[in-house]
Amino acid sequence: MEIDVNNLDVVIVAVLVLFLGQLLTRNIPFLYRYNIPAAVTGGIICSLLVAVLEGVWGIRIIFDLQLRDLFLLFFFSTIGLGAKLKTLIQGGKILAILSAIAAVLLVVQNLLGVGLALLAGAEPGYGMLAGSVSFAGGHGTAIAWGQVAADAGIYGAEEFAIACATFGLIAGGVIGGPIGGWLITKHQLQPTANICAEPACREPETGRDSETHINDVLGTILVLCLCVSAGDIVNSHLAMKGLSLPGFLTAMMVGIVITNLADFFDRPLSKVTIDRAGELNLELFLAMSLMSMQLLSLVESAGPMLVMVLAQTFATTLVAVYLVFVVTGKTYDSAVMASGFCGLGLGATPVAIANMTAVTIKYGPSQLAFLVIPLIGAFFIDLMNAFVIKFFLALPFFSGG
């Protein structure tokens, strides 16, 4: 028996999942203490219930995820709309440092994945799928390269890659908050005095600017739709030229152009409304992603997958704590960036944002972290990952694959 959950019903379930996660976080000290995002808590519980329904009573629930993909595009559009040129320049040095660290992580993940595969006597291609393809790359990259590996004759490559990405998404959402909180507590760090730039922080304001007006909401909806629509046009044009980019990347690029043109003509967009829109779309995307996980389909590969996930989680934690935190100066911003980097390295940019949001809600804002981490996740890590993957595939032990 199959039950299809479509469109608005998916949104209803996602909102209920978020409320459940928030309720549990408020009432379970462990979840609050370790800054576990509400979407992660509620989403995992929902996916477990779905698995029980299918495993015990044979009732399979299938979620229509078209709206989830739209929420992802809207979320990255808000990231672009918040990227002012002057702040991009301010974050230039840290951005370059973290991009270099991200490149190191990509190499480490592939060395670890291929090494474990070879030790187990498996095809090295499985190691690549259990490396930067699925973990730093996320579901999009996992699906794309899983298809390539399947076409090359690697049995079950698509399912294996998706399973790695799914477990990585969970791991990234679970460890990021605790690591950030631990670093802040251990080093007794305090947030720097800066302008709040992330949805997690709402500085109290006075006067008309603190209010959200209907025209701000309508304008934000219009701009978000323009970002997605224009981004799709840009993507189609680039595809005809032989350059294919992810839809979220072009939507974000359009957002960057729009917000800076608006500032240039002295018609700034409503920052508060855009931040709220970004927070809303992020929470809905994460809830839908986690509640729709098909856990039963992952049981068969749970054993080797657990080894891979634990190894990659350990490696990412070391990079976050001993490279990201240390190299960026051991500041409060460094700790928040370390928490985001865990989500970035094991899951996806939305997981990184959720981790940092959970930390900053509890400890205070971090403008720098919310500037550089989304940019690395949206721009640099995917581009670098493509080059790193191609480099590894050119190595001798892949020549016969």
C-alpha cells in the first residue's frame, strides 16, 4: 500500500515536523545543550515513523519533493540578496583561507574513502562515492556521479551514493552544533560587536525600520521569483554553451546582482524580510529532506556505511577543530565557522546554516561566519570538488574501472 503526500500536504507535514523538533529541543536538555537543529530532530523522528509504517504494516509513504527543491532555490536566492560587495571584500582573506581548507578536506575525504574501499577489497569507485562525491558534494553530486558510476558498471552505485549522502546529512547536522558550543565554552569566547547578518539574530530596533510592511513582503516574493526565473534562463543559456551549473548557484548569482544594483540606485531591499524568508525556506527544505529519507532502503548497506560515515565524521571534525578554528584565529567567529564547516563537509550548505543558526541563537551573532560559509558552500566547494574528483579518477588504480 502506497500513500502519496503531495504539494500542500507536504508543507503541512514539514511544519508539524519543525514544531515537533522545537518542542523536543525546548524540553530535552541534551538537544538544547548540544545545539541540535530542530529540523534535524523532527525530521529524523518523522523518517523513523515512516520506516516503521512500511516495515511493520507495509504502508509506504511517498513525499512529493518538488516544493522542497523550490524552497532550496529560494533559500540560496536570499543568500545572494544578502551578499553586499563591501561585505564580500571584508571577508576576502577569511574566504580564501577557508576555501583552501575546504580543498584539503576534499582530498582527505577521497583518500580516506578510496583507502577504506581498497582495504575492504572493494572497487575503488565505491571509495570515491564514499568520499567527497557524497559527503562534501551532498545529494546533488551523489546522484550525478552515482549515475556515472552505475553506467561504468559499479553495481548499486546510485543507491550507495545516495545512502552516503543521507547518512552524511544526518551526521553533519548532529555534530556541528555540539562542536561549535564546545569550542565557545572551552575558550570562553564572546561574539564580536558587529551588524547582525543572519536569520538567527534579531537585534531590537525602534521606529519604522523595525516593522515588516506588506510592500516589503510583496517585494521580497517578487525578487525571489525573479532570482529563480532569471537564474533558470542564465542556466539554460550557459548549458547551450557547454557549461552546466547547479540551479541554486545561478539563482544566488542573480540575487547578488540584484541586491547590489538596488544599493547602487539607492533602493535597498528589506533586509529583515529577506532574512525571514531565508530562515523560512531553509527550515522547510531541511525538514522535507530529513522527513522523506527512506531509511529501510539503507538498511542493507548500513554496516559498511557506518564505518565510512564514522571515518569521514572523524576526519571532518579534526579539520574543523584544528584547521578552521585555529587558522582563522580561535575567535568566536572561528567557532561558529567550525560548526558550519561540519555541516558543509558532511552534508550541504543548508545543514551548515542550520548548525550556525542553532549556535548563534544560544550564544550570539556572527556576521563573518554567515558571510563566508554560505559563499564557500554555494560557489567554491562544488567547483573545487569537480576538479578533485576528476584528478582522482585520472589516477592509475581507476584506469581499469
